[in-house]
Amino acid sequence: MGRTAAVAEPVDEAKEDDGLAGEPWKTILFNCDCHTFDEVERVVIAATRCSISRARQISFEVHSRGCAVVCEGTRERCEAVAEALASIGLRVKVAR
């Protein structure tokens, strides 16, 4: 009787039973005292192409609550936004 080898299948994140299938990815920006509101707003606008009004809402939420969701969507989009924010030293996280 011969043995059969187990074959590893690639992980499909959408099929993982983590309760998050179909949930969008998020870019989360964390508060720090080393950047001005203007700096944060400029980079948020550049990274997300949002309005100045929306960038101000985000920067105020980060300041008052400690963090804010800056972007929701595909993993690739959220990682690109996170990279742009991190380029000036902001603390960010991409998560589901």
C-alpha cells in the first residue's frame, strides 16, 4: 500500500473562515504629535484624492480619538494609501 503526498493549496483570503470574507480592507491612521494638522491634511488629500473638508474631518478624528479610517477598499488600494501616508512618517495600519 503506497502513501499519498499531501498537496498544499494556496490560501484564498476570501474563503478563509475568519468571519471577514467580503469585508473591505481599511487604512487606519494613528495620532502622533510630530505632524501639524496641515501636514496630515495635505498628505491625506494627496493619498486619497479627498476634499479638504474630508481631510479636516479625518485629521480632527485622529487628533481627538487617536485614530481614524482614512480609506476602505481593496487591499492594494489601502496599502498604496498607507504607503503614501507613511512616506512622511505617519503611523498607519492596513487591516480588515
